[in-house]
Amino acid sequence: MGEIRLMKGNEAIAEAAIRAGCDAYFGYPITPQSEVLEYLMAEKPHERTGMVVLQAESEVAAINMVYGAACTGKKVMTSSSSPGISLMQEGISYIAGAELPCLIVNVVRGGPGLGTIQPSQADYFQATKGGGHGDYRLIVLAPSSVQEMADFVKLAFDLAFKYRNPAMILSDGVIGQMMEKIELFEPIPRVNEFDQSWVTTGKTPDRQRNIITSLNLDPYLQEEHNHHLQEKYARMRREDVRYEAIACDDADYLFVAYGSSARICQKAVQLARKKGIKAGLLRPITLFPFPEKILGDLSQSVKGMLAVEMSAGQMVEDVRLAVNGKIPVEHFGRFGGVVHSPEEVLEALEEKIVKPVV
Amino acid sequence: MNLEEIIREENIVYRRTPLLTDKALSYCPGCGHGTTHRLIMEVIEEMGIQSDVIGIAPVGCSVLAYEFMDIDMIEAAHGRAPAVATGIKRTWPGKYVFTYQGDGDLAAIGTSETIHCCNRGENITIIFINNGIYGMTGGQMAPTTIPGMKSSTSPFGRDTAMMGYPLKITELIAQLPGTYYVSRQSVHTPASVRKAKKAIRKAFENQKLNKGVSFVEVVSNCNSGWKMTPVQANKWLEENMLAYFPPGDLKVDGQLVEQGKTS
């Protein structure tokens, strides 16, 4: 059994990074995730594992420091919150174009603009549809507990290197700030066992020079590169979809929710079942690749679905695409920094799904 | 004496460094980029550090620098090369890391990355090509376009009341405690090319000392953007650019060089 600790979600990310053999963290303070950088600075990971931690002058610089270290095959990460992630989009697009592995953590707060420092899930589109310019996707993991904040750091690095693709942990202010008991995984050595043939660490006499770029002036080559990227994303859809199904087997109605909304919906499932409404919860763990097949399958057995998210309705579009019109799919969520209660969620299920369907 | 007797190692007075690839340069004839590329590759060859060098190309005319340099290279987003270099050097402190940036890249869109990288004292080399214009996009006004100078976005000459002043970023960063060597050179005459090479060599050698940024500005021409012949451009450079951006060392071994005492 691993070490048991009571930790904030943000601290769990930081501790897990050290334990996952992360080589470097570059970041810039922003609420509600500054604890990641604070924890790392206080913990002196350079003495524990040799991990580099540096406070950058901006999110723009931080993501480009990530780009540089990623070019040399290092396990590198950054974290931020919504406005900071917006600033990083240029760099993320370059990282995706150049096919570099790295981890980006977004502890989402309410927007648009400076918005609020309260939790939100309104960055779903940005995280799952690309975010910056060009046709690209991130691997997006959505933790719904402090335990998963820690565990997904390791998983995200593994997936990032498997595909040579940036991975994102899409969290929110609730998961980042709340404290839970977690079991930490055993530290793994800071050794990268993935293919290193492409890295730029100096051209040795035994190989051609390595070049890392996202530039192809020839449009036909750029099209070919885009086809290659799309094939990679298709492979992710085949091999790395993750979800959790709670009380789905006999469910008549389904909540579809991720992150902190999934925790709230777990309670709403219990409340619904007490009232005699057979509700279940499908929790996407990977938001990209999205668990569309299981949702398609479940649309054969349930009468309606309610996508619950702290946004005006973003993931609901992917749920509708997966269900493809077979059953009603509606959205409910408080947003702009307000968190919905289990009671509100259940009431919405009854109003929007149960009543109209029956 | 036959040809074979003449072509002997001891008779060679000039040889193209093998660290330049065979790819034809994409630069306009007479442009200073090609010369500066050669100087950097010669220095890397002479120091024998090819297997430990990582170069970072900018956005601009030299966006394809990696096509011409036979070393591991990375293409950075516009202005972000100093941050990219930081990420590499911090995780590979034993490697030689350099950025190659133009004036728009380094002194406009990347000013923040430049200043903070220099102020943190990253142990890297920055080569800064200043030709006073955005060459790649077709000759627009740059942060270093000198007063009165015409460009496609200052067609009547740079009016400082309306467009602001040229940024002497080299003077600015020389003041920062994180810079160890700051020099301004040019490559418009054989003598200036020799001096520029010495400065570039020093800027790479300094990385062994781990004392901060070594920064070499190379004032260069852009004969296409300036709408001049190469010879006219070099003459204009000497009379106008070098008057505004005087060549010489600004900081050596961490000490500011007194004004007027430039080497």
C-alpha cells in the first residue's frame, strides 16, 4: 500500500509529478491553481529527484519552456487556469503540430475574460476541440477526485509519450482546491524509457540531424502531416477511451458528467433512486477521445440523458453526436463560477427528461 | 606544378565548413544571414561541439535556418526562442544552446521573453540579426527601423512622433545583471566579418563559464527590403544603421564597457 496523505487536488498534482519522474515544471501563478508551483518550490524536487522547477515570466513563456524541454525528450509539464491556458494556446498548437509529448493541467475557473476565480467547466470546447489554430487534438483526462489528480499525472505522461502528443488534465476549481485522503503511488525513477530517436540533444556522428518544427511550406506535405495527425487521433479513439459507468445496467435515465459535476451526479443518482427514478451516471474520464461508443450503446437501453456540466452546454454536443438522435439529450448546469447542487441536478433530470419522456 | 599539387591541405586558404548543409540558401544575394550562418557553423566546427549544440530558429527570414545548419535544431514560435532555449538549457545544462533571431522576433513580439531570459541569466547564446525591417513578410517597419527610414508600413519614412522610436534593445539588455557578454557587430566588410566571428566564438565559449547570457547583435542589410543593390545596402548600412547602432562591445565578462571605448 502506498503512502496515505490528506491533500489538496493541486498539491496532489505537484507531488505526483515528482513521483512520476517528471523532469521539469514551468509555470506562472494564477488562482485557483497556484498551489502546484508553491508546493513544488517548497518541496525542492531538485534535491529529491533532480526535477527542475522554474517560475516563468508569463504563461506564454512557460508553455514555450515546456516546448523546449519536450523537444529534448524530457517529461515536462505546466499548469494554469483558464485565462492562462488561453495565453498558452499558441504554444500548445505548436507542440501538437511538432508532435511533442508534455502535460498541461488546466484547473478551470469561470469565464469568459478574467471571469471569476470560482470553479467552472466552460473550457471543454477549448480543451477537446483543439483550442489553438489548426486541426489538432489533445489527450484530455478529467479527474473527479484528488486521488485521480495524482494518478492521472502518471497516466497523462504515459499517453503523451505513447502518442507523442500533448496531454491535458482538465480539472476545475473544486477538485483543485478540495482536500481528500489519497494513496500516493510509489515514486518511479526519472528515466524516460520511450523512444528517443527523434529528440534534439545534439547531432552525434552516428545519426542525421534531428529537426523539430511545425512548419511545412509545401501545402501537400502539410496535408500529409495532417493526415498523419488524424490517424494518430483515430488510434486514440480505438485504444484509449476511458470512462466509468455507475448504476447504468438497469438505468432508465442517465446523467453524463465529468470532473466535479460527476461527483455531484453520483449523489443525484442516489437521491433519484430513493424517489424511485432509475438513474445512472456515465462519467467520461477521457474527454478526448470521447466515450461515444458506450453512449451509443446505452442509448439503446435508457430513455433519455442529461449532460450535467458547469457550463452553458458544451459536452452535451458530443453526447448528442454519440446518441445520434435516438433519445432525448438535454443539458443542465449552473455556470460562471456557480456550482450546482445534487438536488438541482435531480430536479433538472425530472423536468427536462423524465416528465417529457413519460 | 599540376593541379593535384596545388590542391593540398597546406595550401587551403578557405574551406566551406561541413556544418553548412548543401541546401541552397533561401536568402537574397548579398544578405547578411548567409554570412552569419557560416560564422556560427565555423565556430561550432572549430570548437568541436557539434554533438552538444542545439540551435533554435525564429519566425522570419531565417525560419528555415535548420535547413542550412547540420546540427540538431528547433523551430520556435515568433519571439519565443529565448523561452524555448530556457526549457532546454535548464534540463540539459551541459549542452550549448543558442537562439538565432531577427529584430521583429527578438525586439518586438518577443521582447518579454528576451528581457526575462537575459535577466534570469540563462547560460545561453543569443545571436540577434538586426536589419531594421521585417524582411520575410515583405519589408514592413520593424522595432529597429531608424527614424526617417522608409518601409512598406512607413512609406514616408519612420515618423517618431507617430510611430515611436527604434528600440535599442542591445543597450537595454546590457544593463541587466543576467547578461555576461553583450556585443554589437556587423558583417558588411571582410574586416567586420572577422570581428563578428570573434564575438560569436566568445559568446559560445562563455557557455562553459555558466555566468549568464552572451548576446551578439549582428547589424545586417536587407537589400531587397531596403530596395537597394547589395553594394548600396552595405554603404547605407555603414552610413546610417551603424550611426544609430554603433558597433563594438557593450559588456565584457559581466562588466559594462565605458562609452566611446568600444573595441
